[in-house]
Amino acid sequence: MAQTVFLEAINQAIQEEMRRDESVFILGEDIRRAIYGATADLLSEFGEKRVLDTPLSENGFFGAAIGASLVGMRPVVETLTSFMWVAMDQLISQAAKMRYMFGGQATLPVVFRASMFYGAGSAAHHSDRSYPMFMNMPGIKIIVPSNPADMKGLLKTAIRDDDPTIVFEDGTLFGMRGEVPDNSELPGEELLVPFGEARTVREGTDCTIVAIGGAVNHSIAAADQLAAEGISVEVIDPRTLVPLDKKSILESVEKTGRLVIADPAHKVCSAASEIASIVSEEGFWSLQAPIQKVASEQVHIPYTPSLEKHVYPDAPKIIAAVRRTLES
Amino acid sequence: MEIDRDILLLMLRRMWMIRNFELKVMEVHSAGEFSGAAHPYIGEEAVAVGACAALEDTDYITGNHRSHGHPIAKGGRVDKAMAELYGRVDGYCKGKGGSMHLADYSIGILGESGILGSSVPVAVGAALAAHIRGDKFVSMAFFGDGASNQGALHESMNLASVWNLPVIFLCENNQYAVTTSYAETVAVDHVSDRASAYNMPGMLVDGQDAIAMYEATSAAVKRARAGEGPTLIEGLTYRFEEHSLGLGRVARGAYRDEAEIAEWRKRDPLDILEKTLISQGIATREECDAINAETVEEVEKATEFARNSPFPEPEDLFEDMWANPIPLP
């Protein structure tokens, strides 16, 4: 099994899907020169018509991708989370609503790949972890991969899915290495990760941590430290937030009786909030302690490292939360 | 330009169909047969009909809130349109879209949008697909003078021009964005003047004249199919009725005076087309009247069809969310 960097996994997924299906094309800003790395070598292989550099016009080219998807293409849009605000009209009024509004006539196999560059001094305008806002709006599938293999397998599934999908690509993971199976090792000779199936990252018996995106690695680190003290933590990665595999989460909480949710998004109406709400409604009698949310502080992202480091969930905050569940 | 007689008569039929559809909508809406906003297209029929007559079924259109004229102009069915306004299962969108969201994907009607300017990038995207695949279809985006001020229009026209896409930007300039006049909101004399900023041809056309609209659009379609890129067409027209049926009557005097309305009503697009057809010996008065009467009859049948169609069942609430369905949360 090959060690693959997260960004390479994105590149492999796009390349494989563009080879497999001529209706797949990619558009975005500065993708021909692959300034973020994910689109390296696509221009030379697939040519200018399928690898399109766009003007700075997110509302325009998101809409163009949506329109192309309506007539049989499978566009992949590359963008940053923070630039999606500029294109919210197209994402919400068109992508999310068209199929339902037109009584099922519209089919929109369009993927928006949104990089989340938080945690490295990008400040308020370039650090958004905005997936909870899109969870609130019906009509968009939402993926937040936490490792290279899931990144590749989920992106390939997203490109083949017939509904609009936003892939939140966690910038803190771009350099992460992980095992990605060679296609020759796989049944069907390709890596496809289904939507709506959580991954049990680590089994445990005392407390469940449901962790999202970049918070998965922090949760593994927390679990390692707690294991040294004899505390057994289970880590669940939902991988997709729409659809959400609530069954796996509820089963884990039934086993451990305790739940911590680690979510890099702002804590109010976050993915963590929704998961906490589901477990409160449907798993209440399994709980032996109050649910703990470890999400970002409800402030904008400050530029200076001395402040930014206090915003997000990290291993010490997650450990403290697990301890709170065990005190009860 | 020599225009086939069948096309001229088809245009007249579609214009009468829109007119009579809208008159019926106003009647049944005020009788309380359905609620919600509805925006009559009366007075503007020549714009959409002339433009769509230059298109094939395989070409695409997108539209806006004033949404009944575009689908009928492109050959859509009045029974399914009316049933949609009534919120019934046999409507175009099974009652989920209503007046502002008619669509017929079987003949290239990608859908009307209640957010103005928002459907224009979508039309650019259909044209992008033609460009990538080498297909010969074109797409057309209808928008008003109000929406011409949206950023989406600027982004779309620039994008279509730099990528040389087969798209026609069709502005229906009816001179008022609800109650706010063109002069108060647009910095240039004509929306079509903006074409030069995007390095594309801009055409100012008499929007009361279906033949002029057809000729201008045909030229734009020809350019688009030949790979020569986008065109901006402005049809100068006028809304004879109020902005919307559902929003309450707005005092006309507050933003446009009776003399202006009366002046524009003298330029009824149906009169203009019929006079041309009769004077050129293409159709007789009787033939024109018969077309009108036939469309009245068809609209009556469509209304009965709508009234007799059932409302959706509660379980239909959850249908049509996804192409690849997922469990409810």
C-alpha cells in the first residue's frame, strides 16, 4: 500500500475520474498552474477545454458549472470556502433548490471542492469552516475527509453522484501522509468510499469522540494520551455530514455512554450541535454524562498565532472534555 | 429577411396563447382559485415569442419571475403550466415550483428563477457544455432591465465573451423594476450599450415587434452556432399590467402615469403582428381571429385540466429532493 500525501490523493481522484468519463471537467482560479497542487498535470493530459482557468467571478462560474451539469456534464469546481460567500446565490438559489423546485426534472452532478485554510495565519477572510451552514440547507451533500484514502475515495464517489456536493478539503491536512491502496489491490480496481458510512477510527469503551475533518487527528492524539492513563476512547469519523451516519454514532454512544464531539467549525449551530441534538433525542438513555462539544470559539479568526491557536479544537481541549464526561 | 409563413403564424399563435393564458390567470387568481405571486407578461409577448421562434427544441432557455411567457413561447404546454399555478400533481413541477418556477426539460426550458439575474450564469453553463463537447445547441438567458444591474450579469457576459460561448443574453426592458424606473437605476441609455464592455455585439430592438425580435435573435443564434460567441439583445417593451397579482394593487400614479400606459397600449404587440400579416397577405383577419379563438379554447381546457388535477399527497413532500436519495435526517 502506497503512502500518499492528501493533495496527491485529490489529484489522483480527479485524474482517474477525468480519464474514466469525458463529461468530467474542472474549472477554477489558477488551476492550470495548480497553485494549490491538487490540479497538477491535468492541463497537459486533458487539455484546455476540460481544465478551465476562470476569471475572479465565483457567482458566474459556479453558475456556469451548475448550468453545464444540467445538460449532461459533470463539473468539478475548485475554490476556497471563503470564496463561496461570493457565490451563495448560485449555491443556494440554484444548486440546492433546482431539483426540488422543478419537480425532479433537474439533475445536477456538480462537485464544489472548497479548501479550508485555517490554522496558519490566514486571518478572518481565508479561514472559514463553513460546512454547518450548508448542512442547514437541504439539497447539498457534504463531505469532510480526514485522511488521504477517504479524500480520494469520497471525491471519486462525489464526482459520480448525481447531486450537488461540496467537498470541504481541510487545509491542515494537505501535507498529511497516509496509506492509499493501489488500485490493483482493490476489488473493482478502484477506491470508492460510499456516502453516509462513518469510519470507526479507533475502538474504545469509555467515551466516544465524534471528530470532523482535521479534528480527527487531534482526537487520535487525545485518545493515545488517555490510553496511557487507562482510559479507552472510541473515535468515529462521520466522513460525510450529509448524509450523516447517525446509526454508527448512536451505536458507539450506546456502548460507551459518553460523547465528545470535536468540530473545527464555530460552535453555534455547528455539525457538533446537530450531532449532539441527534444523540439527545435518540440516544438519551445511553448517556451517562452530558455531551461535550469541542468546537471553535465564537470569534473571527485572528491573524496572530498567539491568538489563533486558542480558537480551534486540539488534543488538550479534547482530553479535557473527555475527562469532564468521566467525572459525572 | 424572408420569414416562413408557418413561423409567422406560430408566433401569432404563441402570442395569443400567452395573452389568453395571462388573462385567464388574472381572472381565476382574483376569483381566489389559487394564491401566491403571479407576474403577468401582457404587453411583452413579442419579445419572448420572437426570440424563441429563432430557437430549436434542442436549444436551452432560462428565465425569471415573469415566467409564464418564456415557456409558452418555447412551445411549453399550457395545461401543465396552468396545473402548476394551481399547485397540482399534473403541473410542470408537480406543484412544487408554482408560477415563478416553470420548467420543461423535455424541450430545453431549464427553469425560471425568482431570484433575478440568478438564472443567467446557468444559461452560460449550458452554453459551456456545448463549447466543451462541440455540440451545436445555443442557450438564451431572459432577464429584465432590473436584473441587468446584478453582478451576475456582469460576470456572465464577461465569462461568455472570454470563453466565446454560444449564448444570447436577452434583456426584456419593460422600463420598470417593480416601481423603480429604468432612468433611476441604469447608468446608460440602453442596456444593449453595455455590450461593448464585453466585446460582444449589442442590439436594440423594438420589443413590440415580434418580427424584429425574430430577425435579431436569428442573427444572434446564427453567430452563436457558427462559433462566433455571445450577443446581447435588448427588446424595448412595456408591462401593460401591474408587477404582480399576489402583492396587492400598486397605485399606478405613484410611479407611472396613465398617459404613458395608454401610449404603450397603442403599441400592442398582437395588433402590430396581425396588421403586418394582414397587410402583407400572409393571413386574413378571419384567420387571425380564429387563432385567437383557438387559443382561448385551449386555455379553457388547460384551466379545466388544472382544476381537475389532484393536489399532491403529504408523502410527496419528500420526493424530488435527490437524484441519488439519502435517508431523511
